[in-house]
Amino acid sequence: MAAMGKRTLKRPSLAEHWFPALGIVAAIFGYVFLVLPSLIVIPMSFGTGSELVFPPRSYSLELYRQYFQESTWMAVTGQSVKVGLATMAVSLVFGFSAAYGISRTNFRGKGLLTVFLLSPMFMPHIAMALAMYLYLSRLGLVGTTFGLVAAHTLVTVPFVIVTAFAGLRYVDRNLELAAATMGAGRLRIIWKVVLPLIVPSIIVASLFAFLLSFDEVVISYFISSVQSETLPVKMYSSIHWEISPVLAAISSLLTVLSFGACVAMSLLQRNDQ
């Protein structure tokens, strides 16, 4: 009986012991392999020559000075910021409205509608770029800022919807019912109850929408013109026709911007949970 009462502890096999460690090492190696090119360009941006060299023969801020003092680069950067902010605002309105309506109602075809709204996330950008070009050209919007914002919104809205879904999941519906019982209308409930509770999610969605719009190159290449050219399109054209050393400085600034936004989104999502 005593022998039967004893439980035999199974020792982990060698494969079970080393497999998690090998998985972690493989993940780190893959991450470093993907990130390393972005890190190499940072020291290259402090070079002084007329060509991209790693490591730089000498270090200076000459390439950054050229970027900030050249009107062409500043013009396309301003256009990208303008399009990104407009896309962010439109995406927040449409994305949050869609997420709130879907999460707070039950109707036939709800799942199908959700998949339809999120479908741009899974479609190739080249296919969407061609479709948006053919559609906007019929409306005479190709080469305009409005056309760029409309095309970028198609890409960014699904990410806003997903982020809004995550934030709305933690909102107690009883608070909304209590506000409705006190006589508050739907818009007042959203403005006074729901939005203050999901501020971190709104900020994360805003950063997502702005960065996706700011970095978009495929759709922008189809929709933009010389007058509405964005920074990624200008960079692509510079790589295609000439390799300007200023690209290293711009790439470094974009890397720092993206890294800072990712850190901010990570902190906000942690505080929201």
C-alpha cells in the first residue's frame, strides 16, 4: 500500500529541457537578423562623405544638416506629416465608431461584417494600391492630398478597430447602463463614460494610424504626384535613381521615431490592462 501511495516523478527528457532554450535562442537570432540593418544605418548617418560607407571614415552631423536645410526634403516631410495626421483623425472616427457599434450590438452577419472591415489587413498592398488608383482616378482624386488620406485610411482603419476592440473589452457595460438610466444619451455616454476609460487604447490607435500612414510607400507611390509626394515616395525615388547619403540620416530618424512609438504603445497597453 505504501508503494502504491507513492507517486513516481517523471524526470524531463533532454529534448524537453533544451527545446525551450533553443527556441529562445532562435527567436533572438531572428530578431537580431531583422533589426541589424536598421541599426547599421545609424552610424552611417554620421558620415561626412558623398557615399554611404560603413564604418564612416569620420563623424559629423553633415547629413542631418543637409536634410533639415534642403527645402525638397522638408516639403515632402511636411506632406507626410499632414497626411498622417489627417489619416489618424479620420481613422479614429471611423474605426472607433465601427468597433463600438459592433461590440455593443448583436445582429445577423456581425461576424461577416467584422471580417469585411478587417480584410484590408490581409490584402496585398499592391492590389489595394492598383484598385485605389483606378477608383480615385475616376473621381479625379489621384495626385491630391485628399486622395492620399482616403487611400491611407483604408489601410489604417482595421488596426484602429482591433485596438478599439481591445480597449472596449475592459469597459464595464454596467457603467453605460447606469449613465443611460440617469438620462444620458448615446453620444454623451460615449463622450463622458466610454472614451475616458479607453484613453490609452485611443492613443495607441492614433500612433498606429499615424505611423502606418507616414511609412506607407506602395499606395502612396500609386496615388501621389509631384505636388503631393510623401517622404517614403521621395526616398524610394532617390534609391531608384541615385543613392543619396542623406537617406541614412532620414532612415535613422525614422528608426528612432518608430522605436519611440513602439515603446510608448507598449507602456500604454501595459497600463491599460
